[in-house]
Amino acid sequence: MEEKLHNRHALVLSKEYPQANFTWIISLIISVIFLVNSFSFTTGEMNSLVFAMFIAYLATTFLQLFITRRMKRDLLDTGAIQKKTRRLGYVQLLSLVSGNVFAAAAAFNLINERKTPEYTFAVYMFLTQLFVIAISAMNMFKPYVTDTFLVSMAVLLVITVFHAAVLIAVAKLVRETDAPRSMAMIAVFVLLTAVTGNLFALLLGWSLLLKSISNDHSRILKWHVMWEKITRNSMAVFGLFFIILMLAISVTSRFTFDYDFAVENDYGNILQTPSLAYPFGTDNFGRDVFSRIVFGARISLLVGFASTAIPVVVGGFLGGIAGYYSIRTDNVIMRLLDVLYAIPGILLAIAIIAAFGANTTNLIIALSVGSIPTYARTMRANVLMVSNYDFVDSARALGTSDLSIIFKQVVPNSLAPMIVKSTLTIGGAVIATSSLSYLGLGVEPHIPEWGNILRVGSTYLESHSYLAVFPGLAIILLVLSFNFLGDGLRDALDPRLD
């Protein structure tokens, strides 16, 4: 009886089993989506490529379901997943051919018994690089590819092979508390590959460097514990994966995509249906929607990050001053911000853009100004709490200046809620950007931006619905990714959840 209870407890605590369940369910849902879209009800024709994707995802679903049943049986019988079951993860890696990142991540998770944050970084670093190559490779079917395409693809392939080697090395070191000093040089090369926009390489390189050369074990432990909490949340990791993938595509597309396909009119290819040459079809001007969405990710990420970073800095500074100093200073700053807070953010943005014109710079300013009061209030509340801690009183007693106390003691200990809030509100900034562009008040109409693409596609919902579906999905996935990441950061940085 005791053994059965222990094994059932092992099933509940297992990290692999919930992810395996999630994987086969999401794979089944995607399979159904492919099946529905493989048949055209208007023309009665079957799309063989989409149907092939349905077959591939359905096979992955059944394999994942089989693995999930095996995992459950192993956990209930022995309290641990057996090696025979873990070897099935190597078979599941074939799902990479169909682009099923959920199944691939579950396979990597199953193969290695003990997971560290470094192993998770290495897995998603490798997956990100593979997806960047796969997305960029779609340009091979176009009649013309940019001059730097072949050289860039060769460089990306070399980086991918290097990332695969690093993944194998990290998997072997997964049981080690500290990385050997020989890993420091590898960590430097991993950091250099982050120039492609693959921030998982940045996280892995820094983590390996920290473990291999740092003697500050408390700092290493703090970094390890924080990321272990985040990587434990599968949805937060998938959200981070999609964000970094969009960032990496935005960086590498400069060398692997031809911008002319996204902005130049091609009246000989107007309203083409999705094909290998035009994966997402073409719009009413003959522009490639796939290229427009790829280049549109730059605008969405740029505006999202910039319109969040500005109010974080400005609002954080004002909130820190208001929370630390006297009641009079607090009242002056916060009452002025209350006036700004009383104006709805979207109306303020529309007014600014209407007055100064629609372009990317004005859009960032318009979205930033309205967000300053909320960040100031968040920082003020944190500073009011931290200012009463003993280490702040000790700094005052030692004669430390107020500015030094604010920026060296108070603000660093008040940043966690600001970081969580910023990740949650970047998604709102992306929606606001697309909404204003959809209304013709965002970036210039000819610039590829997801709201602009959606605006054009909305006029063809009945005849060419894919023109609106693809940019709409891009917006939804990016916003959900930021929300999932924000939830994961909130759980990881909240001391009450330890």
C-alpha cells in the first residue's frame, strides 16, 4: 500500500508526464486544424501538402499518446520512467521534420532524466536555430532570392551544427554542479552566436560562463534557482521560445529575405493562394504575405519593447523619487501623473499621432506616454515597502547619500514586480500597435506591419480569408507568448511561492 502511494506521488510530481499529456493534446488539435484546411469546401479540391501535414501530426499524436501511456505505467509500477520508455524520445525527435516543436521539446525532455536550466537553454537554442533555417529556407522556392541568401544559410547551418554539439556536451554535464573551466571557452563562442538574435544562446553562454569561472556560489545558486522555476513552467518556456524565434527571424531576415517581395507591387501575382513560392499567398498588390509577416515582426517587437522600456525607465524613476522622499514630493509627482492617468491611453495615443503624424517614432512615443503613470505607481508602492527595510536604515546610518540609497539599495530590490509587469504589458503594446495600424493611425500603410497586413486582409475575408488569418495568428501567438512568459516570471520571482 505504501509503495502504491509512493508511486502515485511520483506520478503527480513528474515533470515529464504533464508535458507529455499536453503535447499529444496540442498535436491532436493541430492535426484537426490541418485536416479541416486540407479540403476546400468551395472548390471541392484536396490540398495534398496540407493533408500530408495532417498525416504527419496525427502520427506524432499517436506516438506521443503511446509514450504518455508508457510513462504513466512506469511511474505507477516503479515510481520512475524506465530507460526503454526514455529511448522512445529518440523516435519522437522525428517530429522535427514536420515542425512540431511541442513534440520535439517533449522528446528532449524525456531523453534526459535530469534537467538543468542549462540543458533547457541548449535544447531551445538548438530548436530556435533549426526553425530559423526552416523558415528562411522557404525562400528557395521563390523566383529570386537575395544575394546574401546562400552565404547566410551556410553560416546558419554551421551555427546549428555547433549548437547541436554544445547540446550534447551540456547533456553530458547535466549531473555536474559546476561546469569545468574548459567550458568557459565554449561559453564565449556560444555567446557570440547570440548575434543572430537567438537569446537562448545568450542565456546558455552566460550560465556556463558563470558556473565555470565564478567563485560566488550564492550568485550561481540564485541564478540557477530562478531559471529552474521558470523552465519548470512549460508554457512560459514555449512563450519565451516564440518571442526569441520572432526576434531571431527579425535579425536574420535582413540577410535571408528580399525586402522587395514585401513592399514592391507585383501585379502579375495578385491574390495568389498559398503555395511553396508564396507560403501565405499574396495580397491585392501581389506582395508576398509571408515576407510581409516576417518583416512585420520587426515593427511589432521594436514598438512593443521600446514603448515598454521608456515608461519603465521614466515611470520607475518618478515612482522611485515619489516613494522615497517626503509627502510633499510624493504629492506633486503623483498628482501630476494622475492627470495623465485620467486620459485613456488609446485616446491619448490617437491624439498624439493625429497631431504629429503616423510613423514608427510617433507611435512609440504615443504608446509610451500613456503607460508612465502605471509604472510610476508600481515602483512607488515597491519603494515605499523596501524603504522600511533594515538594510536601508543601515545605509542611512552610515551616511550614504539619498541618491545612492535609491539607485543602489532600493530600486534593485524593487525591480522584480516591474519586470513582471513589463512582460505582461508588452503584449498590450503589440495589440495597440496593430490596432492603430489597422485604423490607419500607426506606421505608414506601405510598411509591412501586422496591423497593416490585417487591414488589407480583412477586406477579403470571404474570398481569401488566409490574408487575415495569418497576420491575426501572428498577433495572437506573440501576445499569448508574452502573457505566458509574464505568468512564469511572476511565479518565479514571487517569494511567497517558494
